[in-house]
Amino acid sequence: MTVTIRIDSLAFGGRGVGRLDGKAVFVPGTAPGDLIRCRTVREKKRHAEAELVEVLEPSPLRRQPPCPVAHECGGCQWQHLPYEQQLVWKEKIFRDLLVRQAGVNGARVLSILPSSKEWGYRSRVQFKCRMTEGGFVMGFYRAGSHYVVDMARCPITDDRLNGLLPALRSLLGASPFASVIPQIDMAVGDDGRCRVVIHFLGPDPDAFHRWLKQPARKMETSLFVQSGRKETLHQVCGETDLRIQVAEPPMTLAYGPGGFAQINLEQNRRLVMEVLAAAELTGRENVLDLFCGMGNFSLPLARQAASVTGVEDFEPSIEKARQNARDNGIANAHFLARPAEGALHDLSQEAPFDLVLLDPPRSGAYGVVKKLVAAAVPRILYISCDPSTLARDLQPLTHQGYALAWSRPFDLFPQTFHTESLTLLVKNEG
């Protein structure tokens, strides 16, 4: 059934929201002010989900997406909105979500920090691959499917990575292994060096390694093959590490294949500086950094603290954090490969922590948060990449002795609905 509705707002997840008979209707690819025809694809008790059929009257806010496959690719949701409008809605959605789901005072949510780059900001990207009758395709999944939308280049990806796509497409598409390559991970460091990880699902990885070695020498990138979990990574050629810079004076940090670094390097630097300012360290504090990765926040904090302990359950990242500490002459940062849950209780037996920093994955840190309440840590800095799990995790803290001083959204992902954020919580006295 097709219906005509007016879109009046945007929702978390990027879809436009209109109303039909008092029920909210969520429609991807729409903008506030659009008059549209849409087709209902899923009816729920309190809302409906629909697909866009036609824009009858385009909103004055709408623009033509610069990417030719933006309407089909699932990588971006908001290319049809000018960047200024993306920021307006990200801030509004973030504030409304914390107010509605976590009972946060809306005045405590600060204005969003825009990205300095609207395009070409992605330093890490995963291209999905498939061998089809028309040839080897590389791109992103169509939203809600496993159909790979082919693309010559991705406008939000760093041009140095886009520059590698033609050679990879030609090389792998002509190989006898094309049908068993589902994904290619690409990354670039602050020094411009690139790294490529080819995922291989064939029965004979060694044969693929041997075949790849000769053509790999002609490519200006480090090259790895992953034939299962991260433990299967095989180095074909080039350097292992990529390097990024953070803090002032600049500190260089290395991370290996399979490790994590923020995709927007410039915004990551701004986020690190905001963390340092919010921490208000005097040189006497003991700091615990949970989900620390390769030391992105731990090591800048260590320059201003008495000690920093970093915890991460991916051991190669912990090894890299220790290497980064040595390379930057930092002796008061200690790193442990273990799960974040339980770490606060175990480690605070020797000396209490004055500040705990959390930077969990999208699933959040609910199990850790409950331990924070019990430990009564004076200050907590929570970095989140998912406002809904942040709102969930804030509730036990604000209901049991913590005041939310402020929360600031950061735009690390222009053209998408995703929002990073930094939140400061302070233990109430008495």
C-alpha cells in the first residue's frame, strides 16, 4: 500500500519521520519538509516502516547527493542534506535521546563539534567484494541487504585509499581467487602510508599468498591476508604498522592490522584534546583507561597524571600500547591484556583510581558501569560511539550518586547518522 505523507523530522538511524493517522512512519532517504509517496514494508503497534517511492515536493533543505550511488549504497544516510543541517539534526537527536531515555537535563548537552572535513575524512574503510557475471565488484552493502553496490570511488574515503581501488579491482578480479574474497580492509596513517588487508575464504591460503607476492610488489601499500579470525593475518609485503598523531606536543602512535584507530584522524585529535581538558589532571592522579586500544587516550593522559593503567582484551593492541609508551618515553603507563569487566575491582585493591575513562565498542559498557557505581570513582569520562547504549549506561550512574556535568556530541562521521560523544560524570559528595 502506498501513502502520501509529509516528513517533519529525522530519527536516530537516519530515517525521516512522518505521521499517518497519528502513527509515526519511518522512511529512509527523506528530509524534513519533503512531501512523499511511500510504501509500507513493516507495521508495528506504534509505528510503521516504509520505503520511499517518490518525492512529490522536495524540501528546501534537500540537495543533490554528490555520490552517484548515494541513493543505493548503505554507507551514507544523509548525503541529501547539507552539512549544516546534518549537524543540526545530529545534535537534536543526541540531546533528545539522552533527555528521553536517560533523564538528562537538556541544558547539560553542549553543542556538537563539527568535522573539519565533510568529505575524504575516512582513514579506515571496509569494502565488501563479490564476483558477479558482470565482473568483480567492490563497494558497500545496500541498506538492509548483502547486495554489494559497486563504486569507482567513495567520496567520504581518503583519496589515497580511493587511489588503490583500480589496481586492486583489476588484480583480484582477474585472479582465480576472486570468488572467495568477501572483503578488503584499507587504512592510511597520518604519514600517508597505506595498508590493505584482503580477506580470503578459500581452502588454500598458502596458494593465494604465493600468487599475491609478485604483483604485490608493484603496489604502493603494505599488504596482508586474513583467512579467518585476526590470528590468521599473514604479511605479504610492506610495513606492519600505521602511525597517527595525537596531543600537543604531537605524540606518534602506531597500530597494527586488526587494531583500532578512529576513522576521522583530525577529529580524533580534537577529541583527545577535549579529554585532556576535561580530565583536569594535576600530576597526582591515578587514571584507569578501559577499552584502551593502542593507547590513544592513555598515553596523552599519562603525560599529565601520576600513573595510567590501560586495559584492553585484544592482546596485539596491548603490545602496541606498550611499544607506543616506550617509543614516546612514557614510563608511568601500564597496560594489561584482559576484559574490562572486573578490572576496576581487581586493580583498585592496591590504590584507588581518581579518574576512569571508558571508550567501549558500540555495545557499550553496562557491566563495567555497575562496578563503577560500587567503587565510587570520583570522576568518569565516557566516550561513546552509540547514543542509545550511552543513554542506557548513564542511568545506573545518575540514579546512584553521579551528576552528569556535561555531554558533548562530536561529528566524526559526516554524511551518516553516527555520532561520537564525550560525557563527564562527577561523584556527588556525601
